[in-house]
Amino acid sequence: MQTYQRATPRGPEQALATEAVHAGREDLADLGVHAVPLDLSTTYPSHDSRGEAARIDAFAATGAQPAGPPIYGRLDNPTTARFETALARLEGTEAAVAFASGMAALSACLLARSAAGLRHVVAVRPLYGCSDHLLTAGLLGTEVTWTDPAGIADAIRPDTGLVMVETPANPTLAELDLRAVAHSCGAVPLLADNTFATPVLQRPAEAGARIVLHSATKYLGGHGDVLGGVVACDEEFARQLRQVRFATGGVLHPLAGYLLLRGLATLPVRMRAASATAADLAARLAADPRVGAVYYPRIGGAMVSFEVLGDPHEVIRAVRLITPAVSLGSVDTLIQHPASISHRIVGAEDRRRGGISDRLLRMSVGLEDVEDLWQDLDAALGAAAAGAPAREAAGPAGRINAGGS
């Protein structure tokens, strides 16, 4: 039974919700099945060793997907290929390449550009804390110049391989004008981390980003039970990424590919439902005298960040329905203190410059009832309010700080 699903050019435009359900699954009826086959093979038999040699040589030379059946699990997998097909369709790109985690995906992008002698990166803070650390520490031999959006063009050098941004940003939810940023990049590829927005809220490729990064662990999976990363891009860059993935081994496990493809089917429904609840909670927090500032993106989404006037650690300690945990994008609501966890690896002064205060909390809103979530938040804020100063003039009741550049 043939179960290999390759990326195909987009056909007649369909609604995103339709694509989410059907992309990567179009051949199932012809195969006589309804659910996606899960292929756990690490290797595949072939009696044609000359043919295998030719296919491996072709992949080594070009990075193109080998024609015909799979060869080896580190090179490709039929189930993972279906997820890649679907994500490329949702992001509106020619291809997508999946990895074991979001950080593995980012590492592959940096290595692919470094292999071309382009080791310099221009980046805008804030980014996810581990992305920031990977760039700052130079662990892959890269060098980074941090700048604001207005300084991107001036920061670009002859050896600049990427410009990297995240919008809405983690954890402040600051937003960038991707079209303007892409214009500032000139011929340098723009890498946009689209983890928070997902293709439900924005498709960076349509605004000029050549590379779209996701921590698939978050909203694409959506249930807190799978690790993965994926890069949506043009076929030329995808070929380079496949070669890096084969050489370094950061492959996505087939079961993870299966779960991520299943997660995509409900992504639009989950995002819209969670976003409606998040917007409601953001408005309630903005009107609460125990909260100094609230950050919620103009494009919407399921993330809310807010600064408390009391002790943020007491809020974390006091929640009961909401789970105090790192990560985001699950069907249940999570809350964490970025300065202690997700961005702890970023230096205190760099956190401050990126707008990440020690009183900031980041909340990933799930699918629970809004009244139940508010009851839990209200009680937790009350527990943290003892001894807190009155709301400062800079954070008047009712104001939501929409993400700007």
C-alpha cells in the first residue's frame, strides 16, 4: 500500500479551515483508509542497490526529495511528509521541513546559511529566550547584531545570512509590520517566527518573509503532548534544510508527525475559540486595579501578558484551575513568569531592553469557560495584592497595550 504524500502545488484556493482538515490527506480515499497511516519504519527494503545509490547521490547533490519509496528514516518519512505538505499549504509556501523541535528547526536555518559563508544575523528583540540565547552565545558560529526595526537596513552586512523577528513577540506580544521589515531586508532572507499567531492569524510569506518558523510543540500540536518544529519556505531553501537535517539528525519522529497533522485539523477552531476568551480576559485584566499593564496583540490570538502590582510569584503559586507551567498553545490555560523560566537564560539587562519586566506574567489561554478562568485569576491576583502599591499613572485602568514596534 502506497502511503507517501508529497507536497503538491496549491490548487484552487480553499478556505483555511478546509485546508486544515484536508491538506496532506487527499489520497486517503484512494488508499481505502480514512485515518492517516502511521509509518514507524526506520528503514525500508530495496533490492535495487544501484537505484538506491543514484537516489542518494541525487539527494546529496540537490537536497530534493528522492523520487519513489522512502530510503531511511533520517532522510524522510511518509507520515512526517504529510504534515510538511499540510503546513506548507496553510502557510502558502512551496515547501516545509519538519524537525525534532523548534530549536532544531532554527538551528538548521542558521547552519544552512552559515554553510554558504553567511554567519551574521540581524535580529529584533524580544525573541523566545532560547532563540535569543542561541544567537547571543554564538554556539553555532554565528554572530548577531541586535537592533530595532528602524535599524535593520543599516545593520545588514555583506555576510548577513538572515534577519530574524518574532511577531507577536514572546513574551511581550509586541507586533512588527512584516511587510515593512521585509522591505528593509533587501535581498537578505527574513525569518519570521509565527508560533504565536499561526497561519490562522497571519501568513508571513504573504508579507515578504522567505522563512516562516514554528515551534510546532505549541499551537500546531495544540494538546501539550508532542515536541516538534517546522520551517515553511520556498523549495530552494527547503533543499538546504533537508541536507542539514539528514547530516545532523534532528528529525521529527513519525508519531510526532502524526499528532501534528491531527492537530492541524482543529487549529482554526482552537485558535478562534481561545482568542475570543483571551480578548475577554485581557479586557478584564486591563480594568483591574491590581494590574499595572496588559499586553494583547492587535491581530488577536490566545496569548495575554500582563504586569501585576503585587508579587507575580504569588500569582503563580495561587492559581488552581490554570496550570503554572512553561510552554503554551495547549487546550488548557498555562501561566508562567518569563523572567524566571522562558527568558531566564537571557541576561537581566537584555530582558529589560526587550520590555520583559520582573512583574510580567505570560498566559496562554486555553478552551476553558471564561468565567471559570476569571474566577481563578481573580483569586490569584487577590492573593498577590497584599502590600502592592496603587496603580501607577502609567497604567490606567482600562488600557490594553497593543503590540507595536
